[in-house]
Amino acid sequence: MQQLNLLLTSLPDGLLLGFVYGLAAMGLTLIWGVMNVINLSHGPIITLGMFSTFFIYTRLGLNPYIGVLPIALVGLLLGILIYTAAVHRVINGPHLSSLLATFSVNMIIIGLGTAALTTSPYNVDFSAGSFKLGNATILGTRIIAAIVTLAFTGGLYLFLYRTRPGKFIRAVANNRAAAELMGVPSTRILALSFGIGTMLAAVAGGLIATFFPFSILSGSGYELKSFVIGVLGGLGNPIGALFGGLILGILEGIIPAFIESSWVPVIEFVLFIFILLVRPSGLFGAKK
Amino acid sequence: MALLEIKDVTSGYGDVQILWGASLSLEKGKLTCLVGGNGVGKTTLLRTVMGLIRPWSGVILFDGKEVNKLSAYTKAEMGLVLVPEGRQLFTDMTVHENLEMGATNQRARPNFQRNLERVYEMFPRLKERSRQKAGTLSGGEQQMLAVARGIMAEPLILIIDELSLGLAPVLVLQLFEGLKLLRQEGITILLVEQNVQLALTISDYGYVLAEGKVKMEGPARKLIKDKHVRSTYLGL
Ligand SMILES: Nc1ncnc2c1ncn2[C@@H]1O[C@H](COP(=O)(O)OP(=O)(O)O)[C@@H](O)[C@H]1O
Ligand SMILES: [Mg+2]
């Protein structure tokens, strides 16, 4: 009975958290799907999103949600920069080259961030109210984050399926040489895709900052979650990532009701390996 | 004047040289064919011309201008369009979306609707399947789509690599009829074919590639009577 109560209080929280996990993972999986690059700078980008919210709220004294669009824009441009500077040259090389390239970007951002901000924790002390749902307290920040996630997911879907540049992204993902032969400037499209991938990660970070304290090192935990979610939803399938995120969020809501919460990552990664073994294309399928 | 002129082009992959000085020219509005055995470098020549791989030496002139270093997408923009070997469709996208991608360049965009009607008239099967993913089409339908996608680009020069490979004879004839129509409209065509007999029958001019070089060339109706061509490529 006590467990049931615990479950009812932690489940909605986990579910809402799952939206934002999904948003971050969408960025990782989009980049993988378009150019078969595993972006190891994904975590620090999430962290940059967190600190952006911190500065907007704490330093500028603005409502943190005013930051969503500027963070998205900066994330987009930063991704295009990272692609151009670090990824483009190795895009046709073996996977190890692009792993090392994005890992270097990861180290650079963490290094600069540590120098400027130290590794001590920061906190965005912002409240958007709360309400009761049975025994559970639902925080306004979680609801708003879920809504922002849905808006970005819908926007991404419309972009990929209804606009010309979005279709170019899908064409390049599907067959880069053929797209080039049709007149699609594929290098620019890859840069744009990388930009959108990092944009989603940065926005996710910006939203997570309103939930928990964080430091410059916090991104790596969310990066790992993004991997699990990417595999759950099918690597290369951005919309599947949202569902993967929800599943992970629900698990994080359920597991602590039964066992010590330090078991959460263990169970997540057992699940990760299990999915890789039995259903490598993910629960919702993906390309290849 | 030749619309496309290829002079002494060499190229290859890594250290391996495949083309050893190939020269070829396409007269405006003519249907030219390039034939030769398997692995002699036909596809490599087309990739080099399109800019998917760089020529090592030699000159490629499009409408009199050197285009050696231009990328494939710039060439598509200029009107040089390749229907690649093995179709290379966007298999995860619908038939309609594949045709949209064909019409990427600025010349083709304004005429999208007109060209769409035209290719659907040419290939009614594609119209029936316009909402289906390209990867779910049969081999023949995929080849139709590959050609249709090329036509959507409003090519000045349409290059087709292995049109007939793996297709039923009825369909091959249908596609060849389509090519004749395109030529009547003034599109310059380069056809790379395994089916040498058929290619020479409908072409105006032909080239024979062997060992990375053009070994023979001439008006198609002369080549088809040539002893060497007949014994080597037509099995006669
Ligand atoms: N991507 C590649 N990398 C290395 N060698 C290749 C590649 N593509 C083709 N070749 C080689 O180049 C030669 C010519 O091939 P290709 O141009 O495809 O001939 P064709 O189109 O006339 O059949 C062949 O020996 C083939 O093995
Ligand atoms: Mg070939």
C-alpha cells in the first residue's frame, strides 16, 4: 500500500521528465540518422542549455521560458559551427574518426566551462506553481517543459515532412550521393541537421535546468540517457525518441517505488543491452 | 557545337587508375550511347563527369565552360542530370517525394506541376503508387521512378546508366520509347547500356569503351554493322 502510494506520487513526475529526456535524445538520434555520427558533444551541449537558463533567470532576471527561442537559435548556430569545424572533415572516414572529433569538442566545452564556471553546482530557483493530483504534486515547470517538448516534436515533424529543407534532410539521410545528383547541396544539409540536433539538446538542457541543480559535468548523465532512449526508440528515428523518452521516464518513476533508486541506471543499461540484443532497430523501428 | 565535351579524362579510386584518357562528346539534341563490357569504367566515367569523383587530368566542358571542379549539385543546377546505376532512389520517401527531390534545381521548380503530369502520363504506374514508399516498388517500377526523377530535373543533358539492366523486355521497350520522346523535345541524352544491340538501334552516335579508353566511335548505324562490334558485343 505504501509502495502504491509512492508509485502514484513518482509516476507522473517520471512521465513528465520523460518528455524532456525524449527531446534531448531526439537531437542525438537525428544526427545519427542523417549522418551516422554519434555526437559525443551531446552532453556538454545540454549543459550549455542549462547554464543559458541560469544566466537568463539569475543574471538577467527574466522568465526562464523567454530563453527557449534564443537557446534554440544559439544551439542551432553552435551545431553548424561544430559540424563545420570538427565533423565535416571526417564525415566520410571511419566511425572512430567522428567519435574522436566530437569527443574533442566535448572536452573543449567541458574544459572551457570548468575554467569559467568551476564544477560546483548551480541552481535555477524558479517555480511555476504546482497542483495536486491525488497524492502527487505536479510541478508547473514539468508541465511547461512537456508542452515545449511537444511543440518542438511537432515542429520537427512538420519541418521534416512538409518543408523543402526538411525533405532535403531526409533525402540526404536516405542517400547522400543521390541527393547531391539531384542538386541538393548535401554538405550544407548535413551542417543544418547537426545544428538542429544540437538545438534540441540545448533546449532540453534549458528546460532541465528548471528541475534540478546542475554543474558543468551534468550533461554526461543525460547524454547516456539519450543513448538508451535512442536505442529504445530506434536510432535514427527522432519521433521514436519521444516515446523512448517517455518509457525511460516512466521507468524512473516506477523503479524507486520498489528498490533503491541507485539501481535505476543499472536497470536502464541492462534494458539498453537487452534491446540491442533482441531488437536492435528499436521498439519503434528505424532506418537500416 | 558539342554540349558536353570530355577530353582525355583520367581518374580512378584511391591509387587505382580506371580511366586512361577517355574522350567523348555529346551533340546537342542527339542521343548518344556509350557501350562496353562489364567493369571497363563506364560508371566511373559518369561519376567523374558529374563530379562525384574528381578527374585526375583532362578537361570536361559543359556548353563550352570548364566544369572539372564543380560539385555534383552545381552541375545538376546547370542541367547536367544523371540517372545513376542501381537507381539510387530515396527508398524511405514516397514516389511523389522522390519526384519532388528530382525537381530541386531552380530551373525545374517553377515547372514542377507540368513535369509531374508529364511523367505520370509516361508512367501511369507511378501515379497509382504516388503515396507509396519508393523502397516498396518492384524493380521495374523503381527504374521508371529513377528515370522519372531525372526528367523532373528538366535536364539539358540526361545521362542514364544501365537503363535496361534487370528489366523485362516489354518494360525496356517502353522506356526506350520514352527516351525517343525526350530526344524529340530536344534533350541531349547519353545512354550507357549493356544491351548494345538495342542501344545502337535507337542512338544517333555511339562510343565503345574498353580498358578505360574510347576504343571506337561512330554513327550508331555504322557501329552496328562493324565486324569487331558485332563479334565482341553482339555475339554475332
Ligand atoms: N567505389 C569503387 N572503389 C574502387 N574501385 C571501384 C569502385 N567502383 C568501381 N570500381 C572498379 O572500377 C572498375 C570500373 O568499374 P565501373 O566504372 O563500375 O565499370 P562499368 O560501369 O563499365 O561496369 C572496376 O574494376 C571496378 O571494380
Ligand atoms: Mg556500370
